[in-house]
Amino acid sequence: MAKPTQADAEAAVRTLIEWAGDDPDREGLIDTPSRVARSYRELFVGYEDDPRGYLQRTFAEVGGYDELVVLKNIRVVSFCEHHMLPVIGRAHIGYLPRNRVVGISKLARVVHGFSRRLQIQEKLTADIAEAIQDVLEPQGVGVVIEAEHSCMTLRGVNMPDSTLTPSRLLGGIREDARTREEFLSLVRGG
Ligand SMILES: [Zn+2]
């Protein structure tokens, strides 16, 4: 399948403007198709990204550190694959290192890379957890994403303030009740 050009994308946006009931040739809208097409390149940059790559650079000298590492409140901007509407929220990631740790900015980049695609939040949560498990090979991983779906809050059932909070726990964070509780209470701690 040949990738559509910028002109193809702009023509599609023009069609959507007309479909919505407006005139794509009026002054305020004249440059909108090109702006929308360019913003799509940025918002869906995840298709050009390999988030697993960010996890390759690790620090092995951790001095035997084997306690839970938790990074909270990583901003998530994603798009639901059913309506192409924004899913905005926060991700919380924890892992139990086995010999190696990764810089916290790299975890944020992994979230960014996987987020900027069309998907469902459950898959996003699982993709992040599995990438960390596969590349970093920690003793366990936990990922929780709290997010508001515009398709729920702006349209359809119109439920303002409803959030979805899927989690994916792997390895020691899933199996060891104390570690699981420690991770979940750190995440819930606001
Ligand atoms: Zn949706």
C-alpha cells in the first residue's frame, strides 16, 4: 500500500470540513487542511518510532539496588482507534531491577513512542509493560494508565470525568503480593 502524500491528506481534511457542513475555501479554513495534515504527522509520530530502542541504553552499576523503581505521572497523549479522538492521561511505571536500570527520561520516551498511535488504552498499557520486560529484563514490571477518553466525555454517552485505568503487571510485581501492593499504593498515593 503506497503511503498517501501530504496533498492526499489535505484533500481528505477538505472533505471532512465539507462533511461537517463548512466551506473549506473560506478565509479562516483555507490553510486548515495543511495544518491538520502536519499536526497528524506530529501526533502520530509513534509510527516512525521504535520505543524499544530507548531501553537499550542501561546502567549496569546499580550497586546491588533491587528495590522497586517507580516513575509516576508521565503525560499520555494518545488517540482511540475507534473514533480517532484524544485519550489524555497519565502513566505510572514501576519495575523491579535485575542488574540494570534505565534513565527515567527513557521511560517517558517509551510512553511517548507507544502513545502516538491509534490504539486502545489496554493495548498501550500492555505494549509499554512488555517492551520493558523484554528489553530491560527486570524481575517485574507494572504499568498503570489513567486516562480520559474524549470519545466518552465529548460525545456518545457523554460521561464527563470518566476515566479508564487499565493496568498490566508482570513477573515479581504480579506474583509477589507485597511488591504488588507496594507498587499499587505508590501509584494511588497521588
Ligand atoms: Zn473512542
